[in-house]
Amino acid sequence: MITRSILSRSALAAFGLLLALACAEIAVRLLDLGPSFQVLHRELFQLSGDPALGYELVPGAPDGDTTINSAGFRDREFERAKPPGVFRIVALGDSVTFGQPKKPDESWPKALERLLEELPAGPRCEVLNLGVTGYNVRQVAERLHTLGLAYQPDLVLYGYVLNDPQELSIELEALRDLRADAERRFHEELGRGALRLLSSSRLFLLLASRIDPPVRGTVEFDHKRDPAYDAFQGGDRRGAYFRALHEDDAGRARLSAGLDRLAEAARAAGVPLVLALFPLLLDPRDGPYPLADVHALVTAEARARGFDVIDLEPALTSCERCAADFLHPNAQGARAAAAAVLEGLERLRRLPAE
């Protein structure tokens, strides 16, 4: 009698489970859900649904002792509605703005925020770091349009680096290769054994695509190398590659399109935009800084669109032991850049009055 009761309840539970799975399968098909592959590159990046961005940071991804916040940028959590009495700055850019890996507090936006907190008077200031490694000028503009302006900034700072007119993104190339490899392996697995029976279930495909599979061995990807680093490591110590980016027609077109998009977004929101122009961190023993004319070109293009410009070349080329490499300042360089940005903002009167 006890055995029959147990069997009856087990059968009822199994029937209920099967009914729930069938309902879920029907719902998945009716809503046309999944599977959708978003494979992470070193846990930090994922492909974006916005084709203008290409890829973005993963909310909640580990980042040193902290994580990428829920909105998908490298900072603490912020309410989108700006608190009363707060002067809010949104900082945009590529890896120079993002900062050193696993050290979010050593970026120049966070160093600037600390300097602003030390000012003797004025409102409380927030500096939100929306930098993303590998972004070019057009992706930066899209980042402002789709996310930055939602935080109601009083000022936008764009950390411009001399490879920003570059089209190629190593991060995007790698993510596309990772996705293609994951899809290939996934479909190979579906062709084997019992999984073949489940491959016709949209519910199974949806759930399987949401599970991060274990990494088996090492995958080598045949994607392009970063031409900026290749040029520098190949002996281009005077910045010929970066000059060419700003002088050839394709590079100039990408620069113009990105700055136009930035100007459009900032103007529509009524927010001033300041471009902080980062130099190459070259060895001063090789002679005077060789790209002053490129800085002048970028400055002219930015000012023609109503931007203010702070050229960081004097501050960073005179800063000893401030370079992590020829593009990226280290923690000391980030502090030097932040101090120069603060001085420039005060000179331009872009900070609130006492």
C-alpha cells in the first residue's frame, strides 16, 4: 500500500514536471526566444546588441577586487537620476580612460574625482568612468548617446587617444572568433549521442546557450594584430602610424563622423563637452615630441564643433616614470593626467562656482 502511494505521488510529480517543461517549450517557441550566443572574452567583454558598439562590458564581471557595475561600466553603482546638489561628470574613452587591468581606482577619471573631492569649496562631484578598452571615436560617441547621457551629466570628458580613428578593434575580432568557435563546438556536441534527441527542443537550446561551457584546452584565433602596437614594436618610435591615421582619407572620415556624433548628442542634451587629448608616451631622449601638428589637427576639429580641448602633452611628456607603455599611463601618470585635466577645467571655467 505504501509502495503504491509512493509510486502514485512519484508519477504525479513526474507528470507535473513534464507538463511544466512542455509549457515552457511552447512559451519559448511562441516568444521566439534563443538560442543566443554571447561568449565572454576573458570574462570582461560580450558582444553587444548595438551594432554601432559591437561589444561592451559585462555587468557583474570580476574586475580586481570589485566588479563591473549593473549598468555595464567600470565604477560603483549610480542612480541615473542625478542627486540634488551634485555636479556630475561622465568620462568616455578607450583603455586609457578605462585604466589598468584589475585596478579600477587607478584610472584618470577616478583620480580626477578624488582631486575634486579635495577642493575646499563647491558642490559634491561625481566622475563616472564609462571608458571601454578598444573603443574608437565612433564607439565612444555611441556610448555617450546610449548610456552616458542617461546619467544627466553636467559635463562630458572625452579622453582622446591618437589611435581613436582606427577602425580595427582587437577585442571585437577576438569576441567574434570566440563566438564562432563556441557555436561550432556546441553544434558538434549536439550531433553526438543523447544530445541529438534534445537538439529539436527550443527550450533546451535556449537554456544551453545561457550556460558558460567549461574551457577545454587552448583555442588559437587567426584574427588581426593591433597595427598600432605592431608599428611601435617594429621601430616606429616617432608616431608615423598615428600621423597616417589622421592624414589619410579613411581615418579623417572616421574622426569627423565620430566627432559629429559626439557634438550632436552633447548639443541635444545641452551638455558641454571637453576633449582631453592624450599624447603618445615616447622616450624624451629620442627628441622633441613629434606629433604636435597632429595634436593641432585634432584640436582644430574638436573646436570647430564647439568642444573645449585640454592638451595633456606638456603634463605627460614631462612626467617621469608615468608610462605603463607608449599609449597607457600608469597610476602615477593617471594622477598627472587628472591634475592637468582639473587645471584645464578651472582655466576653462567648466567647474561649478563655489
